[in-house]
Amino acid sequence: MTQQHLFIDFEFTMSQSKGNPSMFRPEIIEVGVVSVIDEKIYDTYSSFVKPVLFPKLTERCVGFLGIQQEQVDQGIPLAHLVELLNMYMSFGPTKVVTWGNQDMKVLRNNCRYSNLECPIKERERDLSKEYQRFFGHKNQSGLWRVLEEYGSKGIGRHHRALDDALTTYEVFKAIEKDKAYMKPTKQPTLGDRVDFSKILSQLA
């Protein structure tokens, strides 16, 4: 059965001050999804999501992400997002791919706070960790910087969910290509090395 790769990116609310104040909980405010089946983009989805615990965006959040209060006020509720992800997961065997582990961590926390069952049951494929291990880097690299190292540019605008999900897919393809080059080639057999027909003709 064909496997689907589901590239997901979320943008979250941010506290006004750096760090993570004890009472603050990041919430999803934008979602970008790219469904890839048979190595082709099958579907994409993008929407703002309405936060509940801290519905008013901080100045720091607006300044960093460029997402406005009116946009999230008109966004879909978290329950709608869960239904949407469940729909994608029903397409067949699915591997969720993200850049970093924060996306799924925040999704699971948001679902728990809202008494919703998280639609992503299995562990996601963290492409940033994979890239770090594959090239032996000590520190994790930024998504767009990695794509630039491959000689390409990120799609659209950084820190917009769908653009980052599409950029993650581009990095995924580049890493998969590198891995294919690194796979050991099949060792030639004795028959591949020696033309026995010539030897037999000489002996005849």
C-alpha cells in the first residue's frame, strides 16, 4: 500500500518576555500541511487557528510572526484542526514529517488542555535531528539555512506555516537524495567480473 508523507508546520503564540513564564502555554495559531503521495504533492492546506488559553496575541508574537490578531480571531477552532488532521491520517499508512519536535509537542499539549484526542499517534520523523545526525553536526540547523546549503531558497516567507511545510518537503527530498548516494552498491559476483564464455571458447 502506498505510504503518505505528511509535512506539518505550526506557528505558536509567544509570551511577551523571552523564556517561558510558568503560567504561559504556547498554542497553535497557524497550520500548514503538505500531503505527499507517490513522491508528488497530493494536497496542501493552510489556515489560522484560534487560541483559547491566551487569545490575545502579544506584541512580541505579532512582531516576530507577522500574524495579526484579526486573523487568529477568525481562525478555525482546535477541534476543527484535529478533525482535519484525522482526515489526512485516514488516507492510508502515513508518516508525519516535521522540522524539530516542537510542533507535535505543542499539538499534543493543546489537545490535552482541550480534552481532545491527539490525531498523531505515532512518533513523527524529526527531519532536523535526522539532518544533524546524518552530517554529524553538533547543533541543530535552521530550516531555511539548510536548504540554502543545498543551493536552494526557502519557499515563500519564513515563519508562515504552509511555506515552512513546503520548505521542509524540499529539504526532505534533498536529504533522501543524499541518503540514496550513501547506500552501499551491490558487490559484483564472480560471474560479473569474469566472462566465462570467453574462457570456455579458449578451452574448446
